[in-house]
Amino acid sequence: MDLRNEPNIEIITHPLVQHKISILRDKNTTTSEFRRLVEEIAMLEGYVALSDLPLEDVEVETPIEKCMTPKIAGRKLAIVPILRAGLGMVNGVLALVPSAKVGHIGMYRDEETHEPHEYYCKLPDPIEERTIVVTDPMLATGGSAIDAIQRIKEYGGKKIKFMCIVAAPEGLERLHRAFPDVQIYVGSLDRCLNKDAYICPGLGDAGDRIFGTR
Ligand code: PRP
Ligand code: URA
């Protein structure tokens, strides 16, 4: 599968995103800088990912006159980070859409099997009419993203977007095959997974680097 040319997969080539990801990759980048960059990249990706939000004309009175002018239509947005690392991207998207509701799905990967395990789920209700932006900086095997999106669909979520910062081809293809209707936004499509299912070259353990653990 040519992942770069698949519908519903967008690899973000903006130089600012590429530059900031390169700083994230550097093992000497500090926790505070890492956290700030994850947020900034999420904002830049969010700007792209939300470019199809529907608009409706509303009446506004300017200091000069009344006019009809566009605003985001209908029930707006829900952001759903996959805990922990996805939390680091939330404020970047909230900076663009401060009124968004925020749900949470907690997942951890078993270190031996690399299988995801859900430990928490709280989603905005109702969710059906909202555009849902799922955030997780890392798309490795794809297991966590697939399980999280499956959960959101079971709750009734329909229009789902997934934003990550770094993806492995294996995980991106698996996620896209599982949910071809989900729009996927990727900052960098990396080379492969290693034997521990870490992304190469990647940026290491995103949760640990955002929260300064391990
Ligand atoms: C990381 C990352 C993703 C997942 C990606 O989370 O944030 O959720 O791994 O891997 P996958 O595509 O193979 O499922 P982790 O399980 O390390 O938990 P954490 O965010 O709490 O550190
Ligand atoms: N989770 C991470 O945080 N990093 C990886 O490279 C793979 C999964």
C-alpha cells in the first residue's frame, strides 16, 4: 500500500512541523521543551486537520453595520487523548477550539506482548454529532489507536480524526485498513518498528519524555 497516496491519510510536510519534530527526536531535548513542542505541533496539525469543519453564516453587528459572517456550525468538537502521551497534544488543539469537550481513553501497552490494555474511558455525551479528534503522538503497532477508536465507535462516534506526531508504516497501514473512514494526520512517517515495537528513528517513549518519568 502506498501510504503517502491513500485517501484519508495526510502526512504533514510543513517545514515548521518537520523542524519541531527533529528537536523532539533529539535525546538531549529537555522535558519542558519536549512538552512545549508536542503542544505546538498539535496546534499546527490541528490547523490542517480541522480545515473541513462546516461553517454557517450568522448575523453579527460590527461597529459599522450588521452583516452575515461564517462561524463553525453545529455541535463542535470533542478531543479524545489516548492517555498518557496523547494528553500532551490536547492544549494545542484547545488553543484553536477552546469550546471543545475533552474525553479520555487510558491505554497502556504490555511491554512483552505490545498489546494495548484499556484502563479508563470517559467520553463526552452525546458524541454522535461531534467531530472527534483522537490524539496520540505515537502510532507504532497501531493497537492502541485501533482499540481507542473502536471504543469511540461503540459509543456512537462517527466523524473521527486521528492525529499523531510520528507513525511507523506498520501501524499506519493497520489503522487505515481497520478504519478507512477515519482521517489520519501524521507529522512524520518513520522507517519501521524495532523488535521492542518502538518506532525507528522515532523519539523514544513519548509518555516518559512528556511527563519526565523513567
Ligand atoms: C504509547 C503511545 C501510544 C502507544 C503506541 O503509549 O503513547 O499510546 O504506545 O503504541 P502502539 O501503536 O503499538 O499501540 P504507552 O503504552 O507507552 O503508554 P503511556 O502513554 O502511558 O506511556
Ligand atoms: N510508544 C512510544 O512512546 N514510542 C514508540 O516508539 C512506540 C510506542
